[in-house]
Amino acid sequence: MKILGYKLTLLVFLITLLSGFYMRLPLLDNLIRSFVIYLVFSVLYMAMLLIINHITLESMKSSAAGKQPPDKDKLNHATPNMAK
């Protein structure tokens, strides 16, 4: 998955670079434009990965918390003592 993200961002850079050549932009303007688009795409990709990892971590925590046996102390305090 890490290599796929790297390849996608390089593909975006190359596409913007080639489109700049097609539009006959000067070389420096084309490189700056391509690099800025590359940075924006990379930041969006990183944000998406961060959100996905956070959601996965929270779902793993909640499923792990559901599988733990309940504490006996919590059960004793939660239920009233009927023997009195």
C-alpha cells in the first residue's frame, strides 16, 4: 500500500508535467506548477490514509473492548445487594 501511494503521486506529477508541455508552458513555470499539484495531492493522500488508519484503530479498540470479560468489581457495584 505504501508503494502504491508513492506511485500514484509520481503519476500525478508526471501527468501535470506532460500537460504543461502540451500547453507550451515555460519549463520553470511547468515544474513549479507540477510540484505544487504534487504536494497538494500528496497531502490529500496522507490525510486520507490518516483518517483510514484512525477509523481502523478505533474499530479494533472497540471490538477488543467488547471481547474482554467484565470486571467483577464493576458488576458488584452495579447490582444492588438484595440480601439486606
